[in-house]
Amino acid sequence: MRNDSEQRVSRRLRALGRTLAIIALLSLSAGFSIGCERGSVTVPGDNQNQPDTEVPDEDPDTGDPISEDDEKMMDDDAELIETGILSGSWRVAMAEDDAPVAYFDIFHDQGATEAQGTYWMMDGLSEMLDGLTGDLNSVELQGDDLTITFNPTTDLDELYTLELSRDNDDLFTGAMTAVNNPNEYEITFGRRIFEDDADAQ
């Protein structure tokens, strides 16, 4: 009798344990689904039929939205800087045989006496320099006189100098010297003319 009674109690306890476990799982499941709804996870494609809305930019000082009139005034106040005569791509060549020495790309503001640029060496001066690239050290325009310095070598003490005079807006002529080279080379410095945005003269 005692064994039967103990077995019934044991069965009831196991059944009660299973019931409590099921209730606990259901509670966790319900809590998870509520959390997902509050998190409002957006799935791509859910909002395809909703109209696009654009949040206006805000004034960083006041936090108020910027009106179209304010945007127009900001555009009107923007200062446009015209490009200077040196802006563009230029070809350095030996005056004697027109062998290309280098190509320069220069960025120059109108009226400025200084500019910036880059070089791309060719083999007109030396095959050892062919293909080397870098930044120009200085570009200075004083009236019709143009001076450009750069160093296409690995020697930190070397410096190439172009001293040029303007013939017209597209051509300067003059000489090129180098610190470690006693020779002086007569050169032309001409604006590159592109045909169909592909071929350069």
C-alpha cells in the first residue's frame, strides 16, 4: 500500500513539474514577442508602399529647419573662385627636339601668385626618370615670369628649377637647371591640348 501511495505522489509531482515547465516556456515566449513588437524591427520591403519623407536640414546654431529661402541665400553668398591661367595640364619638352621631359597638372586660383601641382616624368631628360611621379615643390607666377621647382630623384639635396617667361596664355619658354647637374636645358612649357578628351598633343 505504501509503495502504491508513494508511486501516485511521485507521478503527481512529475506531472506538476511538467506543467510548471510548460507555463514557464509560454511566459518566456509571450515576453519575447512583446519585446519584438516594442523594438519594431524593420524588414526590407515592408515599407515599399509608403511615401518617401525627407527630414529637412537644421540650422546648427538654432536647431530650426532651414527654409528654401535660407538655402538660396547661402548659395548666393558662396564665393566662386575663378581658375587661374596656370590651371590645367602642361607639357615640358626639350626646345631642340621637342622630346617630352614631363607632364605637369597645376591647380591655380585667378590672381594668385602661387599654385600647386604634380609631375609625371617622361624620358626626354633621362630614361632613369621615366614614369616617376610626385608633387611640385613650388609654383610661383610673377607677372609673365614663372618659376617651378621639383625633385623627381631620390636625392634629397637635388632640386630641378624651371625659369620661364610667358609667350602667350598657352606657352612659356625658358631654361631648366638642376642642383647636381651643371647643364642648362632650353625648354618649352606648353598647355596640353586634348582631342576628344582622349589624345594629348
